[in-house]
Amino acid sequence: MSLLRVEDVHKSYDDLMVLRGITFQMDRGEIKVIIGPSGTGKSTLLRCVNGLAYPEKGRIWIDGEEVTDPKTNINHIRSKVGFVFQSFNLFAHLTALDNVAIGPVKVKGMKKSEARLLAMEELRRVGLEDKADAYPAELSGGQQQRVSIARALAMNPKLILFDEPTSALDPELMGEVLKVMMDLAKEGMTMLVVSHEIGFARAVADEILFLDEGKIIEKGHPSELLTNPANKRTKEFLHQIIELYGEEREKV
Amino acid sequence: MTEFFEFARTYLPVLLEGTALTLQMWAWCILGGTVFGLLLALGRVYGNRPIYALSTGYVELFRGTPMLVQVLFVYFGLPEIGILLSPIAAASIALAMNTAAYQAEYFRGAIQSIETGQVEAARALGMTQIQVISNIILPQALRMVIPQWSNEPILLLKYSSIAFVIGVPELMARAQMIGYSTFRFFDAFLLAALIYLILTTALAQGLDRLERKVRVPTMQIQR
């Protein structure tokens, strides 16, 4: 059974049709990267997966539970799915450590002392144990994003969704975040990543999905899709982002 | 000058008795007004249509009518429908209901200034709406609101003097009584004013200390 199943998902905001029938599956340990022009529904798709947005047509299952079934306890599903936002969205009144610990405490009912140990462990995993007592405003963007990844990890998620995790960062800060993501990939984490970091996609993705106008236009292993895209629009798009983002950033 | 000190020594105990009553009313008003104000704010931000309408109507009603009218209405008006209150209770309730309306607006503003991204992040962790409000929104909103909210405890300390119109023997009423019995209104009111000034200054300092104590680095940054 696949970990994530997305079936014919449609979503519109008012009159604007954002997703027009998205279907794909992910197995445990798989990494998929979604690329595509802006306004094409990539973020919306991720938000549908953990129930932050509700599709008007189509169904989504995670780990055998149907996200799109109104009877499902959505909070229970969300506790198994990490979400890393473009703008970090750390809790401003909490230290890095408490940002990471609050999920296990409030959602899983873990003891505070235990959660803080766990949080420290996760901060170590993203290389920020020395920033445990810092507040978000005292951290750089790259550090904030790493804390937000630790926050997701502390819930012991089955799947992590990344919504353009490096787009809000200065170029020199992207590397540290991509490195953490690479490490996660090597550890076998299941990841669904919206990103234009082609270097990252090439290095770790099992499949790239090219989304355009609310549909998956083309998908394939990075070695094929990146070097030899079949679709004309994929080709144009790849050409554009390479111009925009430079050649690949594989130094990470 | 020595005359004034002489006068102060004689009548200060009487005024301080009134001050105790003033502070007692003030404490009830702040407690009741803050709790009720917070509920009104939550009703305005998160309430369904009827709750939103009720809380909004309440705020408009109490901000839109004079405080004097509210106090007189509670004390003289409510007995006609069978609600009989002592002067102190009537004044405390009216003032608390009044400050709640203003506080609700401060709270609402602070709640709405929390970035929606943080709310989404909390929901994405699996928190319920109530957990998000109590763990993410209120801890930040309440910190942020202190500078504006501080107006209300200070205003209320002064506005409590309005209670003298329904016969509450608080600080202002005592000063007037002393004035009538000694014909030294100047000294009596000056003394009362000084007491109010000392109290409000101390209160302002305390609130300032509270604000600094609960401040976290993040909150100073306005995005």
C-alpha cells in the first residue's frame, strides 16, 4: 500500500481553477520533487495533502486514512505529516527548543521534560543545538528554516511536505537548509518537495513532477526529465529556471 | 503651606478609607473587564455570525454611550426590572462592562496582528483550533497588547470617581464631603488629586515593568 495516494484532485479558489485533476502515489522512503511555473497550484497541492486546503473533487489517502473524508480526524493525520513552509512560520514567542517541543507536548501529550530532550535531539540533527535558547528573531533565515524542519521531525512524521523551503532565503543561506534535506533523504525520509533547486532534485529525487496549469504535464526520473524532457513546456520551463537560478547548485 | 499639611494630617485617614474603596472597585473592574473583554474579542474574531453580532453590538453600545449614563442606568434603571444592586456593586459592574468594551478592541487588534502563517504551522502540527488560540495566539497577543491595554487600568482608576454620583463613599466622594464640612474645597480636592496621581504613577510603573518582564526578543520586531 502506498503511503500517499492522490486521486484526481481538483481545487479552485473562487472562480480560479488551481488544480485540475492531479493523480500520483508515493511509497515509503520515496522522494518526489514538484516543479512548475508560479501560480500553477504546487503549494495548493501540498496544502490539500495535509488538509490545510480542501479539494472540491478527488480523494487523498495518507497511510490508509482518507484525508478528504470529512469524518476523518484531520488533526490525527496532520500529526503524522510534517509541513515545512516557505516563510518558516516559527512561533515567535517560543525559543527554538520550545518551537520544536510544543508539537509533541500539545498534540501527542508527551511529558515536557521528555519533549525537551527529544527537541534537543532534533535540533542537533539540524546542527542547531547551540541555538536552543534563541528566539526566532535572533536566528538567520537559514537557521529558522532548520528549526522548522526540526519542529516537523519531532513529530516523527511518516511524510514531510516542503513548500519551497529555500525560496525565502538569501543564496548563501540555502546551502545549509538543502544539506539538512539531503541528510534526511539519505536517512530514508519520505519527502514531497516543491522546489526549483534542480541540484537537489537531481541528487535525491526518485521522481520529478512537472506541474503546469493545475495538471501534471510530465513526470519522470531526474536523469530523464532534466536532461531530456519530452514536453515542450517542460523544456521551456527548465531552460527558464536554469537561467534564473543559475546552473545547478550541487556543492551542497 | 503648613496649613495644608495640618489639613492633610487631619483628613488623610478619611481620604485613605475612600482610597481603599476606590482600589477595591478598581480591582473588580479590571478583573471582570479583562476577562469579559477577552471573551468579547474572541467572539468578534472567531465567533459565528450570531456571536459576532452580539459581541460587536455590545462593544458599539458601550463605547457609544456616556459612562455616566451607564452607571446611572445600572443603579437607578435596573431596579425597575427587579435587579437591585448596592451602589458599590452597581458602579463596579457598570465600569467593568464599560472597560470590557474598550479592552475587547485592544485584544481584537492584537489577536488579528498574529501572522496567519504561525496559525497554519500550528494547525499543520495537528493542534486543534482551541490549542492554537491558547498556545500560539494568546501568548503573543497578550504580550503585544500590554502597551495599549495599559491605558484602561489607568483610566479606570480615575473614572472610578464617577461612582460618587450614586453615593459610593470612595475617594472623590470623601473629598467632596470634607470640602463641604470644612469649606476648604481647594485643599480637599488637591489632596484627592495627589492621591490619584500617586496611584496612577505607581500603576504605570508597574505596567511598564510587566511589559518588560514578559517581552521576548521577537515581539519587538514589527514585520
